[in-house]
Amino acid sequence: MSSLITKNFKVLLAKQLYNLLDLTANSYLPTSRRSYMYAFIGKQLPWNAGTEVPVTPTETDSVINDYYRYGILAKQLSYTNASLVVDRNNWTANTKYNTYEANTNFYILNSSDQVFKCLANNASANSTVEPALSLSTTSLEEPYVLTADGYKWKYLYTISSVQKQRFLTADWMPVVNNKFVTASAVPGGIDIVTITNAGNNYTNGATQSIISIDGDGTGAVLKANVTGGRVVNVIIQDRGMQYTYADLTFTDVAGGTGTAATATVSIAPHDGHGYDPLYELAASNLMFNVEFNQDESGILPTDNDFRQVVLLHNPFLNDTSTPATGQSYSLYTRITTSPGVGDFGIDEVVYQGATYADSTFTADVISFDTVENHLYVNNVRGILSVNSAIKGRDTGAIRVVNAIQNPTLDLYSGQILYITSKTPITRDDAQTERIRFILSF
């Protein structure tokens, strides 16, 4: 038995995940049935003993636990900071583009951030004229833009400045709907007719009524342009609608002797060209864009780097079964210490016990605030005791634990959907990190 998962199914899966982010649209659901997505950063320790080659993520149970254990801060993903995307394909002069039926190399992004798909490529010639839409000269209701190189392009949409900033990268571009293009789409219209044999001896005329259509749609009107006895092109006076097939027959005018002309028809999709670019461009990739702004109002240490970004679905508040619905949560433990001997160093191991070998508690340092005496740690193992000394294995620093603030997010709750490993991303208290990552279906 053979089977096929269609591109439409992949787009549907991506759309459904994207729509889960629209909490306003899902407000009728009880909180327990809504979907809350978070991205958390983590892994401040170097890769591979300092070589900094990112480790390929895996998903064994023990490794999944490590992703949580080395987490630092989680931020909720919003509907406005996600987009379905496709491979970026800039228009390039002297390049042959396929027609949309080929499903490869058939759409372009022009220099004005306008997106077109190719309906006809002038018998597989190279494209030499960049398509562009000017509302002063071109109507969105027109079936295509004809360029001087013989290409016929369908305008789909324009990427806005906000979409460009958030989702346009060197490799990806966002896909959106233009409501006016959608409204003017003609389902099953005859948009393109390609002459495959010009025939001979036909009666000359600019709009000859010599074409009959055998098809299941209605309303199409096609005329032939005959020069020198040959059908040089077909004029589409009315595209008609609701065709799923259309076969053309050329019959010369009464008394004429023309024969042998043939042509093929390209019929628009069921909903029409431009009705839904998500499916027309097979946008089965979902891009998330999340920003970590400076110190996130005092809850994100800025003096260390991170190497992992994890997508998390429906976690709980710490030590509860209450869904997390807020904007940001810590995954670290914050320890308030007394003044003492020395300062803890980032990435070092801290412990409680007479010696490290006999320790009852260990953790890795994310940051140490020498003014407030706040020690931020993750990878916690064992039980931390208040009013007992905590020591730095490398620096020899010794402080007394005065108070403990546990993670605000319940570690190990929710479902991890995606992990990406990166080279170190260095933070600074004056900068914002915009992190983009892609889920492909």
C-alpha cells in the first residue's frame, strides 16, 4: 500500500499550531483547555568543555529533564509574534522561474517586498524584468501582471514593515493574506492559455471566435489572435469560473481552411489564484519571534550567556497544577546570602557540605549580584538549607544562605515541543535579544 501526506495537510498542522496562540479567539474555552506557549532560554555552561560546538538535541527522558534543569527564564509567545513562513526567494535577473504547477521555484519576493507567483514563464525563458505592482496602473482584480519578458505573474501580497522586522530573514519570508486579492480571486477560472501548435491557414483576425471549450465550468470566453494564418495567442475575454478541466478546439471561421492549432489551459485553484497564499505557497513552517528585553524588569540576569532555546506548551506554576498564563517566569533559584568571604563566579559550582565530595546540595551559578547578594543558580541537586554556609568550588567564596526564592515555573511540567542549540549568545543589560526559531511540518 502506498500513501501520500499532502502539502495541504502540513500547512493545516502549521496553521492549527499558529491559531493556538490566539488566546482572544480561544477565550471561550476554560483556562485548562487553552494553549499557552512559552520559549525559555537556558544552558549558560559552555559546550563540550569549552569548544563551543553546539550539541545536537535529543529527547531521552534524562536529557529532557536537563533542558528544564538548565533553564533560566521563560516568556510567553504571542499570536502577533509568530508567522507562517516559506523559503525566501528574491527575484533575480536572468533566472528561469517555474510556473506554479511545478511547486518549486515558482514564487518571488521583489525589491519592494511584494510577493508574486508565476503563472506563465514565456515557454521556459529566463525572467529579465522584475514584476512589480503599482496601484496607479494595476488593479488587484486583474488576473496577472504581464512583464516585458513575456512572464505572467500573480500578485499575492506585500510584506509590511512590521512583518519585515519580525519575520523576514536571509532564509525565510512571512506569508500573509491580502484581503482585496482574496476577494477578487476567481475559483476555477481559466487564467492562462498556452499555444502548443499555432496551426496554419486560419483566417486572419485580432479576436477570432474560433475556440470552443469542452469543460465543466461556466462563462469563459476565449478569442484567437490570428496572424499570417497562425494562431499567435489566445485572448481571455472572460475567465469564467468553477472549471476543473477545459479542453480547447479550434475551428476556423465559416469558409476558412485553418487546421491543427492546439493549446493547453491552466486552470486556477478551486478558490482562485491569491485566495489563500498559505496553501498556494505551501507555508508549512511556523516562525516564532521572541524578545528578551535587557533584564526583563529585574528578573533576568544579564552578565552571562545562554546556548539553548526551548519551546514549552502548557506548563504549571511552581508546585501547583495551575496553568501558567503570565508573560514571564523564572526557572532559576534565587538565593539571598549574607555578606561574606569572596564573590561567586559565573558558571562555577556552589555547594553545601563540609567538602564538595560530601555535599548535600549543588548548583551551577548563572549570576551573582554583589550589591544585593543575590545568587542565581540552576541545575539544582539536593536540598538547600537556610542559615547554612554555601561555598564556591572554584572561587572559595563562602556565604550564609538567608532566603530562597524557588522557580516561579514548575520545572518538568508541560510538554517540550522544540529545542534548538546555539553558539553562545552573550547578554548585556542594555540590549535586547530577538530570537527566531522555526517549526517545520
